[in-house]
Amino acid sequence: MTRFTLDDLAAIISARANASASASYTKSLLDAGTARAAKKLGEEAVEVLIAVMEGDAQAITCESADLLYHLLVVLHQSGVSLEDVCAELERRTGQSGHAEKAARRADHT
């Protein structure tokens, strides 16, 4: 079992934000702006869906890794920490999914 965590990946993305774009894909993606990173995130999400529909476990694994990476890049660009996202997930686990979803709908009306 790997000891690599999403916190590790978030730290790498943060460190590479200070690298040169010629040496770091992460830096070049960050420099390209939020729209470019968001587009890549969407593309990776679609690739995960395709892999799932095809039932290809190896592709699901690889595309999910890409999806998580691009999500963390977008979070970094947006100033949202992985800790914030995990805190929100933790908050949501205190109630049923149906109740949580209904509360979100009520908050947005």
C-alpha cells in the first residue's frame, strides 16, 4: 500500500507553483490561468467516465489520478485548500446524504 497522499500531491503542486514554466507542467498550467486548468479538469472527468463505461480498471485508475491532480491544481489556483475540502466532507458525513443534499438546495433558494 502506498503512503502517498493527496496532501503530498497538494504540497508538490504548491512547491511547483514557484518553479519555472519550462521545467514544470504544473507551473505552465497555473500560468495558463484558471480557465485552462478548469478545461483540463473537465477533460479528465470525461476520461474517467469513459473508462468507467468501458469497465477498464487500469484506465479508471490512471484517469482518476489525472482527475485528482487537475482538481488540486484548480483548488490551488482558487485559493481553496485540500484541508478546506476535507473539512466540508467531514461536516457532511454528520448527516445522511439525502438530508445534506436537501439542505444545500434550501440554502441556494
